[in-house]
Amino acid sequence: MPGVPDFFRYLSPSPHAECWGVAVTAGGAYRSPAGRPYPPRGHPADHQFTWEQGRVLGAFQMLFLVEGEGRFESREAGLQPLAAGQVLLLFPHTWHRYEPTSDVGWREFWIEMRGPVLPRLQKEGLIDPASPVRACTDVSIGSTLFERILRSVRDDSPRSTPLAGAWALELLAQLFGTPTEETGGSPIAQAIARAERLLEAQLAKPPPLEDFARELGLGYSYFRREFKRTTGLSPGQYVRRLRLERARRLLGASALPIKVIAEQLGFSSEFHFSAAFKQQFHVAPAHWRNAARRAPR
């Protein structure tokens, strides 16, 4: 943050901030010159640490290494180097430690985050304590988002603001929402992405994925297992969910009879469609349409 002195600030939790999914509850900027002891003093006792002892936090943190280099270690990720342009995601209840290289130093931005979205991202495997370091592919975007958040932390009210949380979520999406080179470019990841596109395009008569897997030289059992691991659903469940979501849109936006919608989406009968719709959305298709399209009085 050019022209802005080092600072840190801890905010009072807002009663509504976490309703937005992510709340930024602290943040700071700090330059650690070569040879200076790290970390700096003055933080609350539950945030202080030494390299010898490490620490365990009660919230998530993101640390952006603007300049310099250092090292990081946790039980899940092991010991690994840190370099300028990388972002380190720290997980609650997870022992860790980090520090700049003594003869180089570094410049860091950091924020602390809480909210229900973060544990859900971890539960779904989208963020993982075993892979906490990401390279910021567009440093200018990363710097801009961090600067916005830090200005909000430094200058705004003593409570966390929804806008800072939204920027933090955008940061997470930029860093962890795109598959890494190791996973996103693998043959099985490409095959699953292609299968998702094919299934969505051919809902009424989806291609047999056994043949699809065979064309790619993959065993169907392996392909099915990886498809479920990636999407959370088996191929059959995935098709069923796509069909029902599209059916709900057609019910709300068109005057097509329910029987025609069922036929267009590949259901064997109107009865089977209605049963599947009610199981998924807990209401019959006709009742859902009537309620959704009822004009206000």
C-alpha cells in the first residue's frame, strides 16, 4: 500500500456481518526489514507467536507477500518456501508458523476473516490446509483487493463491513476458485469438465458415459468415482439435478404443460417427473408454478 505506514487493527464483530458469508475482523500492513526480529510486538496475546513455538488461530487469515521471501510450516502442509506474489491462507485450529528470510526481509498485507462460507469451502475441499499457498496470477488485482480491504479496516467504523467481506470472498475466488495446474490440467479433470458440458447440452438423451470414458481410455468405475468426487454427485444424480433445475425454470417462465416439460427433459412420464420434482423441492410442480407465478394483489 504505497504511502501508507505500517498498521494493524482488530475490529469489533458486526451483528450482521457474518450474514453476508464472510466478515473481515482484522488486518494490517507491515514491512519487516532484513535482520529485524519477527513478528512485531503489540498484537493481542492470542495472535502473537514465535518461530520456535508457532501458534493456533481461532479464525482464518490471508497473508499476501508483497516483497521479499521467507518460509512457512504447518503440520498439514509441511515446510515450504514463500516468495513475493504468493498468498498464504491460514486455517483456524491448525498449528503453523512463518517468518521472512533474515537477510532479505519482506513486506506483507494480511487480513483475518470469519463467517459460515469459509468452513463450507473447507468442507467441500475448495480450500485445504494441506495446500495453503497460492501464487497470485494477477498481482495487480490481488494488490488492489488487499488495499481496498485494508483501507476499509483502517479507515472505516470500528466494526467489520459487508463490503470488506465481499472483497475478501473475491480474493478467495481469484486464488482458490480456479483449479491448480496440477489438478485442472490433468486428463481426468479435463474429461469430467467435458462430461459436464455434454450432459448439460443433452439432458433429454444424455450420452452413455461408459462409452465416453472408453473413448478417453479411462475405466468407467474410475471415471464415475472421480466424477462424484469432483461434483459431489454420480453422473445419474447430476443429470437428474440438471433436469429438475431446468424444469423449475420452465415452469416459472413458460406456459408449457407439465407433461410437455417432462417429455422435453427425458422423463419417462409426467408421473415420474412429478415424483422426482416433489422429492427434490418438496412441492408438486403444479403447486410450485401456481405459487411462483401468482401476481401480487
